[in-house]
Amino acid sequence: MGDVVRSLVPARLDRLPWAGFHTRLVVALGVAWVLDGMEITIAGAIGSVLRERETLGLTSVEVGLTATVYLIGEVAGALVFGRLSDRFGRRKLFLITLSLYLIANGITAFSPNLAFLLVFRFFAGAGIGGEYAAVHSAIDELIPSRYRGRVDLAVSGTYWLGAMIGTAGTYVLLDPDVLPVDLGWRVALLIGPGAGLLIWGLRRHLPESPRWLMTHGGLREAERVTAGVEAAVEAGGRNLPPVDQARAVELRPHGAPSYRRIARVVLRDYRKRAVLGATLMISQSFLYNSIFFTYVLVLGTFYDVAPYDASRYLLLFAAGNLAGPVLLGPLFDIVGRRPMIAGTYMAAGAVLGVTSWLFRQGMLTATTQTLLWSVMFFLASAAASSGYLTVSELFPLEIRALVIAMFFSVAQLFGALGPVVFGALIGDRPQPERLFYGYLGSAVLMLVAGVVALLFGVNAERRSLEDVAPSLSMADTRR
């Protein structure tokens, strides 16, 4: 191990006022969630088109396989690129993952057959999965501590902005009166890469995380990058507060840890936080995948809503999901993490429980159920976004990206069960009783997650990442 060094880099970054630099950072990196929202929505919309003889002539099973392969790609990409982000840096990886997504999805639009489509959907998913790990790490490590909660929630919430863009885009592009049937779906797949290209220039000019540099032996470079951030803030007309010398940290840089040490840190040293993160991520993933991806079936089976008319209900869903993290996000920094995380999970579960009972009693219409669930998702979206915030800020810097990837992957695996379970509960005939118990189970999961947040939650609001979870390089100075 190297010598112990002293640094004020974290204190210098956390004391900065909000400036144009931070806005550019959030826009350039936060686009990952917008792209994923667009991808999922567009893939769902073009599924029926791909079954037509004029396109690829896929079966329903093959259409479902394309979605499954994309999700598998996300999990693989998150795990592989999460580890690489911890080892080689945030900047290298968020450039690589965006490039992979742009290239793979662009090629997908020219698919001549199913095999070609599956291969490149996998790599497009891998790019987006890798984005989550590298992007959340970079944002949390560069954003001042007093803004970290609201920024993380708002960034995660933009998934639903992507969903709205995807819905609007496919509504036009998949209309055979606008474009030929075999051209519209291909153009729709190019919407995401087009948006990614627009942001590429901004991302190229972002710096490496000084915190990552600091723990990987690049203290001099970390000081230089931090000075550049400070200069950018000053250039925007903001005054820099003095640095609190008492906030200096001591560390012994040693780079990325072994898998054995990672397992020991997560499963032994931070066991309660691991339980908290897993519970929050799994419950929200199951809820979203269960309800959102089967709601068109519910509308058709129980309320006789035609598939082409379902988009207006889904747009209302998306609006509620987008508004929740944006409007409630500041409270996670002001009121605090523990009460807000527990409160949003439990409130969302309560609203879902009441709505489930009304559904069972036959007291709802397509409109009233969608309105009630928009309220529920307003709360649940903030809760789900706080799950990503939790797993990002509660673990040491050297394993941050991989930990995000691990919990994201576990959540995706459990979430993938949701559509299968709820599809079986919906069936071919309206049986509200069966579906009621499915909804009630999701509500209970959210309530349990809220209780776990009350028991194991950490008051991380307005605190430096190093105070919340000292880096392993800092811990090694105490040996």
C-alpha cells in the first residue's frame, strides 16, 4: 500500500453553489434514463408491427423474446461495466456505454431478420445497463452534497420523460398513413440514437470524478480537475465559499478492491444497508413491471379499451411518474432520507391497496382507475428513484458503480417475474378477484419496504459521501 495522503477535494466539491457546470453535468449524464424510457416504450409499441408480414413477420413469442434479450443485456452490461467503472474511471465508461448504445441501436434499425435484431438489441441493452452504474456514480461524486438527493431523484424520474417522447414518436411514426409500415418502426428505433448524438458533445467535455482519481492514486490530477470545476463555477458568476479545513480526509489510495473484499464489505460490513437496498429495489421493480407492463391488458380485458386507444391512459401514467421525483425530490434533502423514503413507499402501498379494493368491488372505470394509479405512481416514482439514490450513496466509492449494478440486476430479475405473474392473473376472462390479490401483494411489498426504510434507513441528507460511507482507501489508513 502507498503512503497516507491528505485531501480537501471532497470538501471543495461539496461547498460549491449550483452553477451552469452542474446543470450541464446533469443534462449530459441524465440522458441515460431518458433513453431507457424511450427504448422500453418504443420496443413495446413496435411489437405488434413486427408481427406483420411486411416487416419481420415475428410471432408473439419472438416479439416477447426481443424484450427479454434487451433486459438480459441491461443486466449483463450493468455488471460488466459497473466493475470496469470502478476500476478504470467514470468518464471512460460513460463514454464507452453511450457509444455502445448509439452504435448497437442504430444498427438494430436495419435488422433484416430476428437473429440480427436479437444480437443488437442485447448490445443496446448492455450499453444502457452500463450507463446506470457509471452515470449515477459520476453524478453523486460531482454534485454538492446538499443537492444530491433531489438531483438523483429528478434524473431517475426522467425515464418517464423518455416514455412520453417514445409514446408520442411511435404514435406518429407507426401510422401507415405517415410512413410505410416497414419504414416507420425502423425510424422509431433511431429516435434514441438521435437524442444520444445530440448529447455526445456535452459528455465529451465532462471531467473524470475527482473523488475516483483521489482514491486511485491520482491526487494531483484530482486537485487539477477540482480547480477546473471551481473555475467553471466562478466563470458563471458564482462566489466560492471558503473551504473548511477541518473537512480534509486522509486516505491511502490502492485502486479497485478484489471481489473477495467487495463481498465482505457488502455482506458483512454493510449488511443492513444491503438489506435496505435490496428491499427497496426489488419491491419497486416488481410493482412497476407488474402493473405498468400489463395495464394495456387490464384496460382491454376489464374496461374494453381498444389497444390503439390505450396510449392516452399510459401518457397520464407517465406524467404522474415524471412529476413525483421532480416535485418531491427537494424534500429528500430538506425533510430527510429516512422519513421521505419510508413515507413514499408506504403511501404508494396504501393508495394501491385502496385502489385494489375499489377495483375488486367494481367501483372503477378505466378513467378513475388510471387517475388513482397516477396518484399512486406520483408517490411510487419518487420511492423507486430513492432506491437508486440509496444504493448509490450508502456504499464506499471504490465499489459504488458495481454495487449499483448488483442491486439493479437483482431488481430486474425479480421485476421480470411481475408481467408473467400478472399476465396469468389477468387471463382471458375478467376475474377481478384474482387480480385483486396480485395488486394487494404488490401493495404489501411496498409497505414492507417502507418499514425496512424506517428500521435501516440512513440520514444521508446534506452529508458528504465520505461521511455517509468512508472510502476503502480512508478505512485503510486506520489499520
